[in-house]
Amino acid sequence: MRRRKPIRISRATYRRVVVCLVLVVCLIVWFSHRRWQIFPERLGAASWIQTTERSGIREDDPARKSSVSHSDKQSHCVPDHLVLPACPDQEFLLENHAGRYTLWYDTSGRQAAWVAYLLTRADVRRHGAERRNAFRSDPEVVARGWATAVDRDYRGSGYDRGHLLPSADRDDTQSENNATFLLSNISPQCPALNRGVWKRLEEQVREWADRYDSLYVVTGGVREEGLTRIGGGVSVPRRFFKAIMVRDGSGYQAIGFVIPNDSQVASDYMRYVTTVDRIEEATGFDLYVSLPDTLEVITEGRVDRSFWH
């Protein structure tokens, strides 16, 4: 049998092959890195599966297309962007990773115009942090050179330092609880509101989270002309709003509240029930901007009181 002549490769050809292989490997590494940056699945598929199972979001749910995964063991900003309102100016959007919430900062009022966050059953069942009442200016607001509230603004004003994202909604770890005491998350509230109907509403929201899981909450003061100011210029909203939405089968249920910041406020929060549409009219914000239009009209324009009992 005739022996085949061995194939000989020149040194120049060998170098070209090696260079091509190195370039291919570099391209693969570059593409993988870019894909990790572009796509929002920050914690990987396993964490996403855990989140969808807990929140009831299916693979074909439109909410999934704009979601960021959430892990019980890691702190991330709003886990699902379905909760984020449309922002008039993205520059003033702040993400608090420690407290797992997002806010849009009102530099004129020296507080958040709204705070958005996801409240889950796990959030309301875990308790491991001590409330320290360590109110302080938001370091991110200070770093950006914006006008900020300071604790002395509230002294002798007659107003409480009212939480937008409640301290009790983030008390699993000390760092996340401390994050709720940043003054960007605080707004002046009459004691009758803060210690009465607003507190009872916050407690009811936690009960709904325990019952339904994964509430998408947006809350804040209604910005209006001619507001009273305290301290160095912190505005005092005349009304506060809270919007809540939850997945219900193939759709969503939503409820809203607009409550006067007044010493004569009623104790029953159900007296202040309204639709998300009405809140959007009062605030000028599109609160659930990622909700598909077909669902938005149905969900935001009505309140099923039998569901929110």
C-alpha cells in the first residue's frame, strides 16, 4: 500500500492559524461580556425562575420583557420595571440598591416626587433589623449637588418625618432598613396622618402583600403650586397618594389612595379609595408605564373593592 505523503505546514501558515484562533476566542469573550451588560437578567436564570414562581409572572407575561431579576439574598433596585413610572427627566431618577427602591427626586421640594418598589410576601414575613431612626441626607443627592433636606428642617415644624417607603417594609437587614431613613424618602406629614390613617394603610398594604404576594407600589406627595415650606425649603404636600397593583390570573388588579395631609383627616383609609387613572391625573405621572395598553385601560380605570377587602 502506497504511503501518503505527510502534510507540511509552513511557519507562516501556522502563525496565521494561531492568530485566527486567538481572534475567535477574543470575539467570543467580547460578545459574552456585551450580552451580560445588555440583557437585564443580572442574577441568571435560576434567580429569575425563583422570582417568577414567587410573583406569578409567566414566561409569556409582558411584564417579563421589562424585568430585572430579584434574589432574596442580594439587594437590587426595583426587581421589576413594571413598577417604574415614566420620568419627566431621567437625570433625577435615583436607584437605592440597599433599600431596593427607586425614586424620582424633586429638587425644588427636596424630597422624592415618587418612590416605587416591589413588596413581596417574603419582605413582610422577615424581620431582622432594628429601627434606629437615623434620619440623614441622601448621599447620592449630596454627591450630585442637588438641594437636600436636613434633619433640622423638621425640628419645631409641627410635621412628622413621614416615610414614603415604610421602614417596616424593609426590615430584613440593617442596611436596607437604614436606607429607608434617607431624607429623600421622607416627606413632611401631619401627625394625625402619619400616626393614624397613613400608618393603618401601610399595615393593610403589608397584609395584602402577605395574601397576594408581589405588590407593585408607587407612593409620594402630590406636587402643586404654592405649597407651604419648612426649614430650608422642604415643601409640604397637601395630599399624599399611594398606588398598588398586583397580578391576578391573566390580568392585574389595582387600587389607589389620595389622602389629605391634614389634622382633620378621617381614620378610615377606604374613604380615600380612587383609581390609578385619577392619581395620574392629579400627579401628571404615568405610574405603570410598562403595562400594555390593553391591560392599562382596564386595570387603571377601575377598583374591584371585593378584591381589596
